[in-house]
Amino acid sequence: MTALSENPKSGAGRTTISVDAMGGDRGPAAVVAGISRSAKVNPDIRFILHGPKATLEKLVAKKKPLAGRVEIRDAQDVVSMEDKPSHVMRNGKATSMWSAIDSVRAKEADVCVSCGNTGALMMLSVVRLRKLPGVNRPAIAVLWPSRSAQGFNIMLDVGADIRADEQDLLQYALMGASYARNGMELKRPRIGLLNVGTEEHKGRAELKLAHDLITQNADAAEFDFVGFVEGGDIPGDVADVIITDGFTGNIALKTGEGTASLIGSLLREAFKYSPLSRLAALLAYTSLNRLNERIDPRRVNGGVFLGLNGTVVKSHGSADATGVSAAVKLAFKLSQSGFSEKLAARVASAVSLPQDDPMSKDNNGTTS
Amino acid sequence: MTALSENPKSGAGRTTISVDAMGGDRGPAAVVAGISRSAKVNPDIRFILHGPKATLEKLVAKKKPLAGRVEIRDAQDVVSMEDKPSHVMRNGKATSMWSAIDSVRAKEADVCVSCGNTGALMMLSVVRLRKLPGVNRPAIAVLWPSRSAQGFNIMLDVGADIRADEQDLLQYALMGASYARNGMELKRPRIGLLNVGTEEHKGRAELKLAHDLITQNADAAEFDFVGFVEGGDIPGDVADVIITDGFTGNIALKTGEGTASLIGSLLREAFKYSPLSRLAALLAYTSLNRLNERIDPRRVNGGVFLGLNGTVVKSHGSADATGVSAAVKLAFKLSQSGFSEKLAARVASAVSLPQDDPMSKDNNGTTS
């Protein structure tokens, strides 16, 4: 069981991140500016950068921190935001996205970062990297500003799949706990299962089954299961990791983002109202910036695809240099801690459990 | 089809609201203070107030605006927040909640207001008022601060039932449209169906069926169906009414509330940070109040139970006088517009449609 130890490696030396330079709303210049920022503050990082060679060479040449630390892989095609995933699957071999994922497949890098089309990135990742043994549905995990000590909670799945049964929810708990350990350095993360009430008799049937299954696995998997949590706990301090199906998670994520954005607009309006309020806004500038830093989505940029042979970080499509740099920082942290292998070991160690479980109706476990 | 006309009645004279004085976190004093505020600004309103007679008489006697406008119905028992709905069902005949609902059942009032236990209030309402012909699952509708011209959107169901099939979702669309017309004076409300993407091929099977069913009924029911909407549209301006199942709706509601509350806390923290930021907070006082008024849940206080013979407004358990008064204002508006009868007529006129619909697998319609 040595594979279960998840203490971050230190002094792992140079870490390579595979980066898709294309497909984001702001083009390759924003991506190159972002990786340059990361390179400047982090001497242990190097990049394989995927996209049209001539364009990328020019952009990279302009950034001193990138000198000697970027290998460019020529890929002439680009996946656009409008491309259907199935179309990319059939016709996308020459795209920068495909090439970026294949660097992880070839073990040249542990983690890939892309600002491109989420659906296409997910489909390509599943097909090229394949699912981990024991994982039926991969998941997308995001960080969410919260009242927890670490300032953020993890929520998954936020949209890889619209459904999840109790076995999938158990896998999400295992993967989310592993992410919290390696991405947030929480030794024993608190896991909560999203429901409409905290009483054990409430909610859908698969949630009650998942409640029992996760309870049984909590000790072996070294996390604390806090039971059912409610929507208000996603930004709260009762759990570090919130587990749900991709339909519910996606709607919660977008509702939270929409609410934050509405409040931001109303706040700006309120401060424009009168000369006095405009003066107040001036004086409050740094205070408001401090607030913004806490909830700015660019600073927690990166949905992470979990459950594959390798890790893929999906940056916001509209990410600027700050956003790309935040996604790279996350990718570096996960890569350096050996997250991909630890997650695989964690999931593999649990797949044998459900076979012994009389509660389980549907066993997706395979031996690893 | 005259029953389909839904223009608000005007000059309807005295309107009676049935009010449960007990069961809220702040006790009967907050409820009496709330109805007194409403009475002061609205000469057309009178109340039937339910609870322990001696206590209520003392409280009412202190409020001048209530003189001659309150009939007290003695009810000695109180439903607590911890009581299980099934327990209240069996043993709750002497409670103020039961008595308040029975005033609507006896047609003494069109609308009932209570700050008490939501689960018990819902169960008592369903059993005592009964479901409207054609309605399989009643729903709870809330108002949500939004970018729409009216400042709020309606969302339902937020937790009456954890599931909804395509027929239920159609009923929610009809009921939500009727609520928007009578509660917000929107002649032709825009209805959106909550999903994880706006493309028609995405999402769960029942959502695709509901999409077709609602499309077919939109013209006859006089609303605009804008199709699928996402979580970010709940506080947005693409739809006035957002339709979803009670599981998803409850999680979206609580996620939005939790996010708003987190941002509020961070904002207060930010303004306490330095002497300069404290000065800014002072100058920004009215601006921040203006923001607060837009998103203060007390000002849009009142989940409305739809689909029953009569309307029940559920006020927040923690409502103070301002919150109770907002719930009473909503109840008055719905009562005066003849909402209960109009909603019944609207639902009855649609129940025959599904029987002719080859898409429908499950027909809950009965003739009315």
C-alpha cells in the first residue's frame, strides 16, 4: 500500500507542462504572456507549447523569461469554440489541442493546460488518455471561493457528465480528496455530498446509497465524510470538497458565477450614483480590489479533468495572462506532487471495495 | 375561455389575508409588527390572525394601524422548526398553522402567510387545500434579484418535490407564467427551462421532452418560451421565469444565497481593513445601502406554493417586521388580482392538451 502515501514530492527538479497555445478567446499572445509570467517566478518549470510554429516562435522570442525553456511543437489547425466535439474527434489530428494532450499521453508531460473548447477538450482527453481503471465517469473539478481556511473549496463534477450513480459519486469523493491533498495540501480533507437537506432520509435514492458507500470508504481513503451538505455550503466552511453529479454541479457553478457577477454590477452602479459615492469609490479602491482578488475567477483559473491517465487543466476561454499563469501554477503544483500517479493508485485501491459491498447494485470496478 | 383573461382586477375593495402568527424564529411580535406596517400603508387590507388569543390580543392592541382590522382566531399549539411534517399532519389540528391554512380552505381568505416550518406548511397545504385538477406536483416559486427590467426573476420549483417529469415541468411553466402576470404585471412573460447548455441536444431526456411540450403550449398559454437557459441566466435578463425540478432549484437557490452572503462578508471585511477603508465605508454608506436594498432577501420575502386550491406564501423563518410586511404585500397583490382562480383556470385549460400529444408518455391530466 505504499502507493497510497500522498506527501508532495519536493525537489523534483524540472517540471514540464504541455500547453495548448491556441483556441482561447485572446489568442496565443495571451497564452505566451501567461507562461512567461509563470516562468519568471518559477525556475523549476519548462513548457512544451503547441500551435503554428512561426507564430509561436515570434511570440516566445519576445519574452526573456522563456529563453531556453520552451519547446515548440508545430500544429497548424485550431479547435474553435464552435466546433462540435465529435467533429474534432474525427478531424482534429492536426490541431494544437490534440497535440497538447498527446504530450501527456506520451509521458513527456504530466499535465496539459488548454484555454480551448471544453467539450472538445474533454472528449479528446477521454479518448487519447483513456479512463483510469475503476473510473466509469471522469469529472471536472473547480475551485470555489469559500469561508474555509484555505479560502477555496473544490466542487466536482461540474459538467463532464450529466448523471452519476452511487459508484460514480464514490469515485468523485476519492478523486476530490486526492485533489485536495495534492492541490491544497489538506492532509485529511472534509468531503460533503450535495443534497437538498442534511437529514439522512432526504433526497434522491442514489444519494442515500452514495452516502452509505462513501461512509464505508472514508477511513481507508483518509478523508472525513461530513455527510450531506446544501447549496449554501459550497462557499461555506463545513466541507473542503463538495461532491455532486455534473448536471447539478454545472448549474450550481453557473448560478454562483452569475450571482457574483450581478452583485459586482450593482456595486459598480451604486458607486456611480452621486459625487459623494464616486469619492467613496475612490477611497475604497484598494478595499474593493482586495475583495476582487478573493473572488476574481482569474486567480482560481482552472477546471481540472480527473479520472484519466494524466491530468488536464481547462483554463477559462477568456483567460488573459493572469488567468493562464494561474492555470499553469495549478498544473505545476499537481505535476510536482505526482498527482496523476497518486490519484490512479487511490482509485485502484478502492475499486475492490464495492465488490464486497451488499449495498452496491452496480459494480464498475475492474482490477488494476 | 373567458377564464383565461388574467388582467388584474382593480378596486376589489377589502382583501383578507390569513396570517399564521407563530412558528417564526422571532415569535409573534415580529409578525404583528409586520402586518401593522402593511396595514398602515394599505387601507384595503385586513387580517385573520392565528395563534394564542391572549398573547395576540395584547400585541395587536399596541398597534394603532391594526385597530378594527384584525380578527384573532385562537390556536394554542405551535408547529416548531424541528417538527416532522408527518407528526404535524397527525397531531397538528390545534396549531396556528393548521388554522391559518383552514381559513383559505373555508374561502375566508384567498392567501395565507406563514413564517413556519416549510416542510410542515407544504404538507398541510397539500392535504388541507388539495392539488388543483391537472397538477401532479405542486411547486414552490421564489423571486430572485436579476438584471430583468422588473428587477427580479421567478424560479420554480425550489424544493416542494425532488423530481419533476416533462408534464410537471409544463405545469410549472403554466403556473410560473400566471404568477409573473399576476405578481409582476408582465403580460407575456419569458419562460426558460434550466439546463446545462442552451443547445437543444444537451441535457437529460425529460428536459428534451419538456422542451417540446412547453413549445407546443406557449402560444395558447400566452407566454414566450425562450428554450433552455443556464444557471447564469437565473439572475440574468433572458427569461422572467426559470423552470426546473425541486432538487436542482433548491441547490441553485441556496448556492446563490450562499454566494451573495460570502461576498457580503468579504465586502464588510475589506472595508474594515484600514483607517482609509473605514472612511470610505462611511462615505459609501448610502451606496452600499442602495445595493443592499436590491439584493436584501427580506424585500423579496416569500416563497409561493403553487398548484393548490388557494395560495400559500412562505415567509423566511427569520423574517423581521420588514420581511413579514414584504410577504403580506405579495399576498395582497396575488389575492387582489384573483390569482388563485386565474391559476386554476389556466392549468385546467391546458390539461386536455397532453392527452392529444404523441410525445407524452405519462398523462396526469384530469378534466376540470
